[in-house]
Amino acid sequence: MAHEYDLVIVGGGTGGYVAAIRASQLGLKTAIVENEKLGGTCLHKGCIPSKALLRSAEVYRQSKQASDYGVEIEKTVLHFNKVQERKNKIVEKLHQGVLGLIKKGKIDVYQGYGRILGPSIFSPTAGTVSVELEDGSENEMLIPKNVLIATGSKPRVFDGLDVDGTSILTSDHALELEELPKSMIIIGGGVIGVEWASLLADFDVEVTLVEYAERILPTEDQEISKEMTRHLKKKGITILTSAMLQIDSIDKMSDHVEIDIEKNGETVTLKAEKMLLSVGRIANTESLGLDNTEIIINNQGYIDVNNYYQTKESHIYAIGDVIGGLQLAHVASREGVIAVEHMAEQKPEPLNYNQIPSAIYSHPEIASIGLTEQQAKENGFSVKTGKTTFKAIGKALVYGEDAGFVKVIADKDTNDLLGIHMIGPHVTDMISEAGLAMVLDATPWEITQTIHPHPSLSEAIGEAALAVEGRKIHG
């Protein structure tokens, strides 16, 4: 059976369903094709479940430190099955919320696999979507004026590596662990690897973190990376940088994994109960029928798009992880809104990727926006910086979380903000002020004119801005 739509979205993750809601608001007849649950990786296999586990790890850690606050707890016991139950309840509650939003927007959902067809009896141009339904019934044919590809990504694995989900895991597998291992080797010291290292260590798992680059979190400001390294080591985590996994060396025993890594020309053997592979993600582009179109896949495996997310087929758009760039849920959502508004001739502003905040929900947290100091210098800016530590912030001492700092980077010639980087308590919530400052093209002076309530953690932002001009009051 054939159905006509203004827009068919292939992929019902965060980017896809947000785009569908915006399309509905604009009066476009819209359908989503999704082979799993609406909400995608972020809701079911990423952002939300991992943060639920991180929160439980935080509570467990704090309960063991309760005596520091004058509270005596006779015995702290972790029931990991209840941790997982709580995570699953949160995910399901949000999933039901998404279903409600889709129903409210009168958006049709086809549960199955979507494949884009070339020119056919249904349309003289590529773009008809054939849906192989989950129930095995005859394929549905969706004939849209526009198509939006929002199929996301999946964990990257090394060729020749047997990721069995039991002894060698991806983050997808780790989220479904029924019990915690006694030890874990994590391959990859990026955002996901650091979050898992932090939460597992807080759950008393012995962790070894292996990173190919010279430092963990290689895309973050160097001072942030250095500070996080110090804190992870303080948790008891072993960190090996400039280290490469020797895939052929992996031995899976009945109760543990042994691997060899090469570091400084020498071979180091590591042993742990399980290994977690956290080496990035790859786009879900296979079996989409892209070979039936003129859509270009670049040499990194991502779909090429313009500033409004149009592919070479101008009526077919793509957003989110499948186009590479910043693979973040909030980025996919904004890209989806811009794409839909462009097809509806709303003339949206292209997204400025320098104004997008990123967040790492480890302990301590990290949040950043704009250029790192090194990037600013490499781009030819004459740089001035200001920094303040949380040790000078009363609210941080009250929390018992005085680790970390806020760093502000500005252009010495124009005084424009270039970047703001934070590591410390609740900085993933504080970064929005920095984001607004970047959007408004503020200067450090303008941040200093914002009255930050006392006591609050946000005072650190004002102090760091004052420090740019050598006028810091505290610290």
C-alpha cells in the first residue's frame, strides 16, 4: 500500500522525533520509520541510561563519605540489580513521554526497516521509502515530498575483534550488565570511556583505562585533561596513554580476559574480568538504499550535507550522527529543526558549531564550549585567559566538592570570548550560561556585569571572567 507524506523521517531517535514534532507544528504531514523503540540510542542505549547509572554511582560514593558531613551510616550496601531497575524505569517513563508527544503531533509511525528507492513507478525521483514491517506483512510504500535520514550511529569495533557481549563489551552491552565485574579494562579514553571509568571506579570496580593518544580526552582543553587524569588516578584508576591494543593478543579465558598493549615500544600485558571497547561510533548507513540515490558518503563513512542538511539529492536531508561532526543528542535535535524549517521555507539560521556546549558526566563533571586554548592559538588568535578554582567558591566547599576550575579564553585584541571550559561540581548545568554568552557574542567584562548569587557554584564563572583582566576577587 502507498501513502503520501510531506516528510518521511527514517530513524526515530532524538534528532528524528524532534524533527517530526517540529514538522507537525509547521503543518507538514509526517511519518517516522523506526525499527526499534522511539527515542533511539540516547534514550535507550546512551545518554539517559548511562546517566542513571552515574547518578547511582554518585549516591553510593557519597554514602561512603557520609561521615565527612556528620552523618553515620553503619553499612553501605550496593544492590546492582536495583540500580538497573531504577535505570530501566527512568528510560521507560521517558519513552512513554516520547510516544505521547508523537501521538499529540498526529505523526504516523511505521515499525520496521526503511529503504530509500530510486526513481520508480511511485516517483520520478529517488526518495520513496519502502518499509519492511516488523510483523512480516507486505511492505508499505511511503511517497514523501521530502526525506530526512536520522539513523544515528553504533559503537565502533575493530576488525578481527570478537565482541561477544560477555567478556568483551561495547557500551551497549555494559548498560545491560546484570552484575558488576571485579575488574574492567577500558579501551579508549574519550568521553564514553572516561564516564564508564568514573562510574565503575565509584562502584568499586578495579579499572584500567587505555588511550592511544598522548592524553585522555584529547579533544578537551589540555588543562582539563590533566585535571581529570589526576582525579581518575585518585580514584585508583590505572591510566595508560600513548598505548595501542594488540588485537591478535587477546585471550578470553573462562573468568577473565588477557590483552597485550604496546607502549613506548614495549609490550604490557593486562588482565581483567571484562574488557570494554570505547573507541568511537560509526554511522548507520548500511541497507538504507543510498546506492539508489546520488547521495555522497565521504571517506569517513558519513553522509555529505550542506548548511541546511540537504544531501546531493536536494529533497533528501540528513542529520545527527549519520553526518558526523559533533555526535551529541542536542546537536541532532537542532539540526533536525533547522532541516525541517528549511524544507518548510522558514529561512532558519545555519547552526554555529562553535556555540554548542559539550558535557561529560563523570566525577568530577566536565563541560565546555568554543575553542580550547591550543585551538585558539593554532587559529591565529592572540589569547588571554582567566581561571578560578572551586576551592575559592563557598558553595563548592558546602557541597564538599571543591575540585576543579573554570577557565575563560578570550581574544586579547578584540576581547571577544573564544571558549569557556569547566571541570568540577555540576558544571554540566552551569555551561548554559557560557553558551548564552557565546551566542550573544559577549566579552569577559559583560560576564562580570552579571550578578551571580552568593553562595552559588556559578560564581566561579564570574570570577574566571574577572581573572581574564587580572581583577579576580577571590583566590
